[in-house]
Amino acid sequence: MILLVVDTQRGCFNEKFFAFEIVKEKIKRLIAAARKNGVEVCYVQHDDGPGTDLDKESENYEIFDEFAPQAGEKRFEKNVNSAFHPMTGLSEYLKSKNEKDIITIGVSTDYCMDATVKCGFEQGFKIIIPAYANSTYDNPYFDKETAYKYFNEFMWPKRYAKEVSVEEAIEMMKADLKSRERRGGKI
């Protein structure tokens, strides 16, 4: 099991998101629980290229301060929507570790999260989505709340991902730790 943190960068994670404070607290809680339970935390960062808001040479490219990676935590870079695109190396990394269960959190629900969820599913991973641990902005077709609910309550569940509460995700992490301990302490 891993915790995959998608695009929670300074340049795109802000109070314009749906349920910003709730989402921020749930993401922080999940990252802390993963670390406490020996679940690897992997980050994906989006680079839109030189001169953009998400230029990898800018401060906006860095992970939102409250979610900052610790030393040794993996980072994967992309310039497309899906974290599982071959350019990132994420799929190969996970397969080399025989990881199948991916708790996926981050932004933006209707762009990079959606592409990541569907591509991860198509590659055979079990995608787990904790409620209110992803968010998005208004777009020309949906307001941000409708966009969130469309993907989290209609599109992903029972098709591409398992929707769980944050508490259930943390219990899954604890169970994963116990399973690893039973297999010989490999954490």
C-alpha cells in the first residue's frame, strides 16, 4: 500500500478549492497516518514548463508547505494529467515493489485526479479514494462542489475506485502495517 499525493503544489493548492479547509486537514491527517504506519508516501508534481505558474524552477512548483515531503520520500514529475503516464516512472516503481493498493489524494479532482484514478485502474492498481481528500476549482461546466461530487460520488465509485472515509483509509493503513509485521517486519 502507498499513499499517492497528487499535485498539491503551492501554485495550485489554495482557498479557491471546494471545501478547502476540510480537504487540507484530511490530507494532512492522511499523510501523518501513512508515516506513522510505515505506508510509503509518494508525491507527484505537475510541471507546465518555463514561464508558467507551475514552472519547476519556481516556488509555485514546490509542495504546499503543510504537506511537504520528508527526506527520502519519492517524488515523480509529470507534464500531463495522469500520474501513471509512462513519463513519470510511477507505474514501474510500484510494480517493482509489488504494490497494488494505492490511496490517492490531491488535486484537481476533474483533471489530474480523474486521469490518475482511471489510468491507475486500467493498469491494474486498486485505487482507494478517501472522501474530501481531493478537491477542485469551478470550471466552465460545473461549479467546484458539483465537480467534486460528480467524480467522487458518481464517476469513480464502483467503476474505477473504492471510495472510503478518511477513518477507513487510516484503518486500512493500520491493517497493512499489521500484515507487513506478520510477514516478517518488512515495513
